[in-house]
Amino acid sequence: MKFGTERAAAQNPFIRYAVEAGWTCLLPEDALRLRGGPQHTLLRPVFVELAQRLNPHVDAARAADLARRVERVAPRIEGNLDAWEYLKGLKTVFVPEEKRERNVRLVDAERWDENRFHVTDELRFTNGTHRIRLDVAFFVNGIPVLVVETKSACQQEGIAKALDQLRRYHRQGPELMALLQVHALTHLVHFYYGPTCTPTRCAPSSASFAAPPTPRSAAAWSGTRKAPARPTP
């Protein structure tokens, strides 16, 4: 089997498999437009629409405020836990009409087809100090949940280089990495994955074939992933 460049041999086929599995592919420029610029992390129109659809007590103004809250989770492991709690439906919004806090659902883990699933490549992000570029990023209801770093299988130590890049993303783009829940490395022959905010333990599991998640499994996964552990003081 002939292996070519990283993009041709791994990145493009991986996105093609994702589309075949049911994800909607966004061109990088379309994803950037929906995010509102490289400094933002959410596909904001998608997020606002789904936050209202899944929560009758959330109007457009509350959905926009909720988007700001999600984007501003702390850029460290505590923020990663907050992001997970948003995905789990454990966070709340105040409803003035009812004078109480109510939980919000950002993902429907039971009716997977009620969610929106997007994949894009070459996702650029900046926090004003550093710039990073993710090879492939997956979004559920406008929220980035999975980053995939791809390498050509003909590269020596390609997976090790991909792991080094993920570590750099954690250092230089923690605002984005805190939202992401899973990171993965692949050269399309093998697939390694692990939780974000623990880059030194990036490959606790592996698979012999780099099959992207289906929308059904991604929606269900959001409600079953173990909570990130808070650091011990």
C-alpha cells in the first residue's frame, strides 16, 4: 500500500469516513464564519439554536449568554470539568419567570438524531498570544468535543510527533483544549485516543483502524464519559 502526504493519506480519508458515518463536513472558512473568528471556539449559531430547541425555558438571549459562559470556562483542568458538566446537563440557568435555577441540556443523549454533528479540518485558533491549528475537529451541537491529529504512516515517529503537537496545543491554546473532551492521534493504520487536559497520558487505548465516531455514539458518549478528576491541592 502506498502512503502519501499527511493530508492525502490520513486527514482527508478520516474526514471522508466521518461524513459516511453521518457527520456534516464544514469547510474551514465556513467553520470560521460560524465561530465568529479565530478567537472563538463554538459554532455559535448552531449552539444557540440547539440550546433553545433542547430547553423550552431558554430563549435566544439566555442561549447567547449560555454560549458566553461555555466559551469562558477556565483554561485548565477545572474548566475541562465544567465543560463536561455542561455536556452532561448538570449546569443551570436562572429563569426569572419561575424565580429558580433550571438545568440545561446541550446534548440529547437519548434521541441522537435531535443533535447536530459537524466535522472540519485545519481549524485555526488564537488566544491573542499564541496560534494553533488543529488537523481535524468534531463538534456536537456547536461544541468542540474531539480533536484529531493526523500523520502520514510513512513518517518515522509520526505518532510521537503528533503527541508532542497535542501537548503544545494544551500549552498554547488551553482555552480551546479545555472545551474539548477527547484527543486522538492517527496515521489511519492505528488510532490512539485519550482525555484532554492529560496529554502525558494521551494513548491509554488504541484501535487497529481509525474509524471516526458515529453521531449516535458521540451523543451517547457525552452522557457517559467519566468526569475529569480535579487536581489534588
